[in-house]
Amino acid sequence: MRNQRLIIVIILSLFFSISTAQDKFNSYRELKKIPNGMNIIHHNNKKIAVVGIHGFYPAYWPDIHHEWVQPFNLLVKEDIKTFFYKYDWNECPSSVAKEFSIELEHLIKKYPEVDDWQIVGHSMGGSVVMFTNQSFIYNSKITFNTVATPVYYEPEKTPFFIRVYESIFNKRCSETIDSLNDEFENGFINKHVQWRNIKEFDSQLKRYDFDPYDRIIKNSIVFQFPDSLDGERVGHTASLYFSILEIIN
């Protein structure tokens, strides 16, 4: 009887180890340990590469980078060359973009075999992407993707807690979303794709008293998500997974 129990325990242990072995990341805690800068998540010799850029996290936010666990596991499973750019989200997007541009240039030179670079910025990371695309040299191999990223902003109508945060940390950026007006009116240098979800289904954007997507960007391709896909609500987090799923397919 004891031996039977032992066999069952061993079988169950093997089952669970096999079922979870496919996931490179089991928790956001593993992503938190990754240092700032450009990081390799998955490497191969294929011609497509995805570079992820995270968004902003409030000081009280416990699950930092949790929204990237599922997308990264998907990319690893599909054997897609993947990178993750981490930065200090208390800095202004335009400042982060200057550092990211340098890193991206080095990355492209290092992997000349890649002919399809998909740069994916989520939330505030999308603002970093747009400021990068404002001055990044034209390259037909690059697509700059913004996911759940506002393109219109009214500071006086932002949620109270955001205004309090900006006041406490004195986060006043000299370059705001309006600094991209010329790009919005005339188009970005490189291909730009917007992945928009429905504001009312976005846990972050639904708090705004204005439509953060209320702006047309010339030559920008827009994908509008429905309220749900495969039975899952397409909110602020899920929109990242579904956009990457579409990008690689």
C-alpha cells in the first residue's frame, strides 16, 4: 500500500513538472529580478524578433511585470527571439526613449539576420515607443507597436491619485504627448501600429474623464479589440497578450 502511494506521488510529481516545464516564467517575481536595460528572454536564429517595453507601476503596485509573464511564455513556446527592455518608470518617456534608441540600434546591428523587428510598448511603454519613433532612423524592418497607450491627454481630467503622485514625486515632464503633434499630423518615421482596447473595459483608462484614444495618427494602423476574446475580457493586461498573439501569427 505504501509503495502504491509512493508510485502515485512520483507520477503526480512528474506530471506537474512536465506541465510547468514549458513555461520559462512561472511568476512575475522572476521578471522583477531582471536588471534594467536590454535583456535577452529567448534566443534563436530566426528572422523575427520581439522587443517588449513595460509601462508604469505605482509605488504601491505589488505584481510588477505580471502582465508580461503570459506573453513571454507564449513567445518562448513559439520559439520567437525575444528581448525585454527595463527602465526606471519614474523617468519621463522621452528621456527613456533616448536610452532605448541607443540600445535598439546596437541590437539591430548585433542581429543582422533579423528582418522583422516588432517593438511592443505596453501602456506608458507605448509612449516610450512613440518618442523613439519620433527620431529613430527609417528602417523598413521595424514596426513600432503601442498597446493600451493613450494618444490624447487632459491633465486636469486625470484621476486624482495620478495628480497626487505627480505632485509628490514632482514628475513634470517637459515633453508630453503633445510634443508628438507633428508626428500625429504627418505620420511617424517608421511603421506604427496601435492596439486599442475599449476604454470602459480597461482597468486603468476607464478612470479618465476623457477618451485617451481620441486622436487620429496619420498612416498609423489601428487594431480595435472587442470587449472580449476567447471568453476573456480584453482589459489593460490581456490586451498585451492578445496583441502579441496577433503579431506573431
